[in-house]
Amino acid sequence: MSRRKPYKDSFSGEADEEIRSILRDDSGGNDSDDYSGKLRRVMLNVINNELTARQKEIIMLYYFKEIDVVAIAHRFGITHQAVSAILKRARLTILRYMRYYMR
């Protein structure tokens, strides 16, 4: 009987890195990077106003506190698959609103 591999947090794709870089706001307050500042403000507004309470909390833990999916699942008492599904739905919501606001 083979042993199951332990779950590895695999959210390290391009979209994930783009969200992290926007939320990090590496511009340092430069006026020349006004677009990235606007992008960050819009994304934060979407997170605060358009996501469910659970989605918002998980997004905050994952992107701002940089807690991995397994630790978030343990904290909420749910499976890591459920956390992954919540993150995916939240990302899709963020993307949908970002496309609307950033036209």
C-alpha cells in the first residue's frame, strides 16, 4: 500500500504572484506609479465590499499574513480543499470586478 503524499500548498501561479505584488504596493509612494496605486485601491475596495465575510478573512490571512492553506484550514476547522475552493471563488470575484473597474 502506497502512502499518500502530504498536501503541498500549490498556489504559486502567475495570477497569485500578480495579486501578491499588487497588494504589496512596492511603489514606495511614487507618483510615477499612480496606476499601480489605483489598482491596489480598487482591489482593496473589491476585497472589502464584494467578498463574503469568509472569503475576505481567508484572503486577508493568505495574502496579507502569508499563512498557508493548510494552516488556514486548521484555524477554521475545514479541509484544505474547502480553503482552496474559497480562495478560487474569491480570486474569480476579484478578477471580475477588477476587469469592470479598470476599463
